[in-house]
Amino acid sequence: MTGKTFYLTTAIDYANGDPHFGHALEKIGADVIARSHRQMGEQVHFCIGMDEHGQKVAQTAAALGIEPQAFVDQVAVTFRAMWDRLGISYDQFIRTTDAAHKSGVRAFIKRIAEASPEDFYEKEYEGWYCVGCELFKRDDEIVDTKCVLHPTRDLQWTKERNWFFRLSKYQGFLSRLIEERPDFIQPETRRNEIKALIASGLEDLSITRARLAWAVPFPIPSPAGGDPQGTWVWFDALPNYLTATGYPAKGFKDRWPAQLHIVGKDITRLHAVVWPAMLQSAELALPDRVWAHGFISFGGERFSKSAGVKIELTDEIGRFGADAFRYFLLREVPFDGDGSYSVERFEAVYTSELANGLGNLASRVIAMIEKYRDGVVPDGSPTALDRDDGIDLTTFVGALDGSRGYLCHEALDAVARMTSRANLFIQQSQPWTLAKDPANAVALDVVLATLARSLARQAVALAAFMPGKAESLWGQLGGPASAASVSYSALASLSTTGWHVQKGEGLFPRPESPKAE
């Protein structure tokens, strides 16, 4: 361990339905980043969770005829089961209905009131409110009287007396933040969007809702009296990253500030504008970086219930297993932009890169070591393949360590090149021909050792992406401990000499061809 801490979070998922592909993309990408930073020797704390308050939750629970708490309890079980199925290695699962979170939110709001008392004020407000977003919508966010993100929902004209947060006060601060810390919001496309948004002018935020019982009670009494106020769901949700550290208890600074928030591009404004303004108002440190990934589409349509896209996440995971699904999702959808999902493409990539690529490579190499060297990896000097693998591994690490952002798809590109290179190396060196002549024993040793090293390196690299399959490969190679326990910094000197290979079940069975009618 380097001793360096790495606290990363994802957006907490809103408790109004089942996990979908967008949730899965975010959690899998974040999990890869968390796992890879563990292999970099850092002390990782990976936090995910549920956003469980708000008008939408209350309405959904009422429609089902159950209490909101019972409803969100059910939803939380469903989400945790999905993340367990997908191998998400989170260290903490926070829920905004947790007592510690609710008390932390109240303490945070009181801290803002004490540190910056002018930042809260009351006034009458009216505007179009989207229950789907739990946000008042600006004119440029409304098309044909509908929210652009929830086109099947009717906007609600809302008029009431609320508490406001003086976001406009922080326009200059936020402009300087973006300029002075260009890595604060990434990728660059999202940074440019936020710069333009700030430059267009910021409006103060309505941060309470009158008569909203399913919310954290706003802890500041109204000087004018009136209806009790519930805290706006986002003013409750955003502080989860802080309350997860134990705030306001002593010692929360051992983890805060977070090194990385991973969110969807649709909530970038909340995380790169509203959240830093809240923290500045409370005189607390800002997170190091916000990374905003894009959306997944299917046949040109965005994945969402409101868009009516019918493809089941559980079915796709079951098609070739969780590891293959993880691989394909991050191989196909760039983590710095939008991407498309296709069932046909999933099968094509699985067949070409996993079944015929990595799986076939592993099967052939292990079989040859068993046949020609009694299952023991021989000693063999480095080759050009080792050198070229080293170049790709440098690219691989650079795509995950934050130096170029968090580009999971580029990391997998590097591993795919290693797999292709090793398969080509077999064809070029033809170990089966070398084995026919004892005079070529040393040359055969070099070939087999080179291939074993390459497979071991691929297993270590893929441990973050396909944890189950990577460990299966590592075990068949006879590697010590686990692939995930090998630091990336040790890959250059990784030796497989003397390992006892043992061929097991095929890593990636080929899809069965459809039976003729």
C-alpha cells in the first residue's frame, strides 16, 4: 500500500424502480476504477447507495398502497442484489433514510446557516416542476411543455413559499474554480457545458417543499411561520458523499474530501455547480474531481422507462454471465461519452474477443504447456511480445489512474491488443513445429514462457473488469494468491517460471448455434 487514500462515489440511485442499464454502466465503471486503484496500492473506499426521499417516491408508494419506508426498503434490496450479481465491490452502501445521514444533513444545513447566514432566505416561488427530476425546470429544459429528460411526465405548475439557497452568490467562485482547476469537472465536453452554464447566469435554488412529509425536515424554523418544510431531495442527496464519512462526527476529515465523484451527464450541473457552492457556503473542502459519463442508447433510443425501451438488464447479464457483460459494456460504451447497446453486437464481441480470442488463447497455451512441459511453465528469456505488452500496459494504467481521466474503454483496448498479439505470436512461432525437434527445446521454452507471461499479465489487468474470469484464468495458470493481489507496478517483472498449469473448464464457451427448424 502506498498509504494514499482514494475515496470515490457514484450517484446514489433514486428509489423509484428497478436497476437499469444506465445504473449498471455507472456502477461497473466505478467498480473497475475502485478495483484498479486497489491494485495501484491505494487505500480505496468505494461508496454507493440509494436516494430515498422526495415527492416521486411518496407518489409511487401511495400508488402501491404501502408506506414510503416499506417501499424504499424493497427497492434497496433489489438494487443490492443486482450489484452483488455484477460483482460491484463497494465498501459502503448509504441510504438517505439512514438515521446517521438524516442527522448529518441537518447538521450540514445548520453549518451553512452559521457560516453563511445570508445564503438562506424565504420567498414565494412559482414555476414548472418535474417530479421525475425533482427539479424546477428552466425554459431551455422544456420542449412542448414537457421536461426534455422525462417526456412522458406532465410538468406541475407549483407555487408556494420556500426556503432558497443563494446560488447566484457563487457564480464568480465557480467560474474561478473551473478555470483554476481544469480537472475538477471532466471530461472536457462536460467542463465546457458547465462553463457555458455558469456564464449564462445562475439562479437561486428553492431548497424546501411545503407539506412534503417524505423528506428530511428542514432544520431552520421560518420567521414567518407557515407550513412545515421538507428539504428538497437534492439538498438531502448531495450531502450523502459527506455524511458517508461520518460527518459531523470527529474524524470525518480522515476521508473527506472525496477524490472522485462519478455521475451521469444529466446531473453534472448538480455536482459541478450546486454541490461545490453548498460546500463553499459551509466552509468545507471540495471534492477533487467530478467525472460525468454519458448515456447508453438502444436502436437510437436512450435507455429509460419513460422512453419505453424494452430490453431487460437481467436477461443481458444472463446471456453470457456477469463478467462478459461487464467487459462488453465498458468495451462498447466509451466512459467519456455516449454509446449504443446491441444484443447482436454483444454476441459478436463475446464470440470474437472472449470465446475465440482470450478463451481460445488460454486453452491453447495451457494445453501446450501440459503436453510439451508436463504442465510446468519453463524459464524463457523476454521477447518482443513482452516489450510490446509493456507498452500497452503503460497505456492501460494511464487510462485508469486519472492522469488522462477515467477511460475504461481505452484500458480494454490495450488488453485486447495484448490478446491479439499473443494469438498472432502462436501462429508465427508455431510451437507445435518446434516441439518435433529436441534441438529446438530452448526456443520452445522461450515461446511457452512468453505466452504464459502474457496470459498472466492479461489476467492481472482484467481482474478489475472481469474479476471472476480473471481469477479462473489465474488459477489455471497456477498463479499464487490472486490476480487482483498483483500490483500493476509489479507487472514488468512478473515471472511465471515454475508455475504449474492445470486446464479447467473453458473460460468463455462459444454460443450455441440456433437449431434448424
